[in-house]
Amino acid sequence: MKQYFHELQSRIKEDISKHLGMNVNLEKENNNLIQKLTEENLLPTDDSQEFDLSKYNVILRRSRDFWLKYL
């Protein structure tokens, strides 16, 4: 999931650059999102651990809500 968030961050950055002509750095915000999800026990602290599949929809919803509020 963490890799997914990094890929999503990259895609959002590319889309902002392409469509709005702005260069933004979203790494700090993305790391804050990952940290918050980890603190809420939605993501594992160790990257080698698998995340709980039953929390998948909650994780994606929180991610979507985070980026919608931020952007």
C-alpha cells in the first residue's frame, strides 16, 4: 500500500504539472498521510508486513479524502 501511495503522489504531481503548469512537491504531504494511517493501525509499521485486507476500503477512502481536502 505504501508503494501505491508513492505512485499516486507521483501521478498527482505529474497531472498538476501537465494540466496546471505548476511544479509541486507532494512528498511531505504523502509522508504525513502514510504516517497518519500507520498511527491509526491501518497500515503496518514494517514495510515487509502485509496490510489487513479487510481495511483496504477504509485506507483508500481516507487517502481519497486526504488528497481532496489538500488539493
